[in-house]
Amino acid sequence: MPWKRTVAMALILPALAIAQTRPADVTTHAASSVRTEQLATLEFPWGMAYLPDGRLLITEKPGRLRVFENGGLSAPLQSLPSISYRESKSEQGGLLDVAVDPDFGANRTIYLSYSEEAPAPAGAKDTGDPRFAGNLDLTDTRFRGGAVARATLDGTQLSNLKVIWRQEPKFVGRGHFGHRLVFDRDGMLFVTSGERMRFDPAQDPKSNLGKIVRMKRDGTGAEIWSSGHRNVLSAAVHPTTGQLFVFEMGPLGGDELNIVERGQNYGWPIVSNGDNYDKSPIPDHSTRQEFKAPIRTWTPVISPSGAVFYDGALFPWRGSVIVGGLSSMALIRLSLDGSRVTGEERIDMQRRVRDVIQAADGAILAITDEKNGALLRITPANGDERR
């Protein structure tokens, strides 16, 4: 079904190399192993979602929501919420993900995640943190946090916009908003909430930062589903088991794939298979059995963003999960046996992949994280349908 959103920012810090061999099951292919067609150009696109009629919604971080149909992009839709964005290398906020209500045909509702500003308390400022090794932008004085809003979409018109959830507390500066949106099989909305580069909120039960949050579609009944997360930019629900798979940005090494279970704590910042950017060590997951361990980690990192379970016919990938790679500049396909990763295939895209989605015909659509970003259609190089 073309509207099925089997969902899903790079770190502000440079990718720092760690001497570690890739797992033996990783196979890498050149971009020529697939056929790539550029469909449109966008400015820092972030998220995608199909509507039931086959139109594709795409967000751009600077604060634009567009519709792609019949080979063209619409003008930016009006009546969006007030979005906090400034163009800089450290900017992780802006207009982020978009999701379509499971009952869109009846209620015409879509959901948007984004960063918003509020008046800063007197004297509020970012004092930095040595664990980031001097890589924080202390000139950013905006007091902000993430939010999720819902609105009615008629054609290319938005109305009835209402904020249904906010990150708490807000802070001056920094990123790690998270904010992938995905619906479970019960029609409940998951929101991935980053820890705003503050570490400790991920373990604070009074904060919704560093958490996976689950709520009703009107924002009521919001519940902390899991805690101990750093910055989750990829989320997808397994089409058979209904399990929530999330890919999480590690620090200096230690990107993670986690299967999220209600009430579990995934350990950040107490444990990680990576270290801090100043190279101060963090205990590995194996040292603290009370925390849920990831089913796979990556060092060097892949910087995962956007994910989709593949069930199409064009590629022989049914049952795999595909994730976009930012620093790895790749499409990363993981074959699975239940909760075990049995293989990893990488297609070198030579561009930062921000989000991925499956088209109705089984093609993969990807958006790239660039000022002159692209909407790409990816099909087998030989043009043959394979099963």
C-alpha cells in the first residue's frame, strides 16, 4: 500500500575514526550496483511519508513541507507551526519528521515534529561540557525544545493545527532532538526524544528527554515507553511481530540497533559501546546487566537516520530492515532472523542519506542531507524485477 509509512541529523561533531575492524558479515557494494534517479532537489530534507493517494510528503529542515506528485514538488504548504532553525553546521533542529494518520482517509490528519523556541529564563546560557572536546557551539543562545503537532491536510492546505506534545525541559543551545514519528499496529504514536546533548536527562524519570514516548493520536495518555536513549533518528515497526526497532547515534563509536521493549532502560549515558568525544571512557553494555543491550553496534559509526522494513518485489530483500547512513554515506541493509542480525550489506551512495521509504512498486526512495539535497529513486541496476 503506497501510504504505508514504514518509518523511521547527523551529529554536529566530526566523525572520529576508531581502529576497529568491521564485522565479518558486512558486504559493501558500489553505488553502481543500483540504478539511482534524482526526482527532485530540496534544501536539507529530513522526513517523508506517503499519503493514501500516492502523493509523498517531504519536510525540509528550514521549515517547509512540500508535496511531491507527478514528478514535481508543490510550493511550501502554509500554516505550519513556528519553527526554530538557523543555517549552521551545528543545526540539528528545524522541521523534522512527518507522519500520516492510520485513518487519514477519514480524518485527513498528519503529524509534524520540529524544534520550537520559548523565552529564555534570565541568565540562561550554555556553559559547555568537556566531554564534547570543545565541539559545542556556545554562540547558540536560543532556548528551545522539540514539539509534535497534528493538523488537517486538504489538498495542499493545512488547518486545525494543534501542538500535542513537547520535550521537557527546554535548554539553551545544542541538538539531539531525535523526533522520528511512527505508529504501532494499535494506532498509537511513538516519538523518539533525544537527550538534547545533556546526558543525564536520559536517566531522569521526571524528564521526557532521552526516551521513547508512546501516546494516543491526540497527544493524551503520553507514556515513557523506554529510557536511556541518546539520539534516535531511525524508527520502524516490524510488519510481522509489531516490535519497534530503533537505530541510535552513539558518541565516539557505539551506534546501536535496539529492539524497544516497554519499561526497559537502554543505559545511556551510564553505558555505551563508544566513548566520549574527549576520549574519556564509558563502560560497555556488558558491564551493567541491568540495562538492555543493543542487538548490534557499530564502531566506526554509520550515523543512522531513517529506516524501513522492506516487503517489496524489486529487490530480493524481503524481511530486511534498511537504514540510511549519514557519515557512512550509504544504504545499510540488515538481514534478520528474529532478533538476530544475520548479515549486513552496504550500498555506497557517496551522499549523506537522511531518510528512506518504500514506494508502492518496491523501489526505495531516499533523501540526502545537503543544502542541495536530493529525492532519489533507487531500483536494481539491471532493471529486472526480482523476487
